[in-house]
Amino acid sequence: MMNSTWRNTLDVSKYFKLTYLYMVLGIIMTAVGAVAGGVFLQPLLAQLFQSNIFWVGLIIVQFGLVFVVARLAESRNKAVALSGYLGFTVFEGLILSPLLLFTPVQTLVAAFASTAGLFGVMAMLGYATKIDMSRWTGILIGATLALVIAMLINLFIGSGLFGYIISIIAVIVFAIWTAYDNQKLRVSFENADEVDANSIAVMGAFDLYLDFLNMFINLVRIFSNNN
């Protein structure tokens, strides 16, 4: 029998707090990974990142990891779900260390503040809107795949203008994903029982982390003149 006490407003609030706690923890672990990468792996990463083939392979590996972590996050075993999610966030920090360490601090601060502001607005919009955003699933997935393909093409043509346009579109797409994922979280929780709450929280944090991270990276590129 479903536990009815998990269906009131207070529990929804607690659920979102738990989800965002996990998300913030993921961002902190990414920062830790970036520092570790800068201290221990910087020469190796700097050399590898000169190769377009490495970038293509890295994108493929990231897609594979996203799929694996998503499956782990759905686990009802909280330790397994959190371990998979946090391990991924540390890995992201390692591969982002060159970007974060060689970008001026003021650019990182501006990008982070802009990301937090845009993320907050879209999160509240997604939670409160009465529009059924589930109908946008196919469009958002298609737009995301198109962005990945465009990024791969630009790795080889090296167009600064094309890259700049990609970054702007990416910010828009992941801002919409933020609203979508927040609405999906609210609906998922309203239809879940207590047993599923933890797995939903971890999966939700993973989705929101990806939204935030992708907006942040592309805003860093925009504020750095896409260099």
C-alpha cells in the first residue's frame, strides 16, 4: 500500500530539499575533482586535450557514463545510487580542470552567478507551470543530440563563430531542460511511494546537475569569447 503521508505539500518540499542537497554536493565534488586534476593530472590532460580524437572518445565515454549512472541512480540502494552519481561528478571535475584552471577567476564567477540565476528562474518556472512539458521530451532530446553533433563537427572545422552560436543555443536548451526536469520531479514524487523517494531524489539531482553543469560550461565559453 502506498504511504499517503508522502503525498502532502510538506513532504514535496522535503523531497526537493533532499534533491537539491544532492545536486549541490555533486557540484562541490566536481570542484574537488577539478582541483585534483589540476594538481596531479594537469600535464597529461593538457597534452591529451590537444587531440580531436581524444575529444571524440571523451564525448562517447561521457554518454556511456551518463547511461550507467542513470541506471545506478534508479537503484533503490541509496549507497549504490549516490556512489555512482558522486563518482561521475568527480570524473567531470577531472576533465574540466583545464577549463576551470586556465579561465580567469572573474569569468568563472560571472558564469557561475549567471548560471545560478538562470537555473533558479527556470527551476521555479518548471515547478509552478501548468503547461505539460512532458510533450517536449522528443524535441529536447533531438535538440541535445543536434548540439552534440554540431560540437563534434566544430572540433574539426574550428569555427569560433559556429562555436559561439552552439554555446548560446546550448544555454537555451539546457535552461529549458531545467524547467522540464523540475516539473518531472514534482510529478514523479507525487506519484511515488516512500520506498522510491531516495532513488527519485538521486536521479533528480543527477538530471539537475547535468543541466547546471552544461549551462555553466557554455556560459564560461561565451564569457571567454568562446576561446
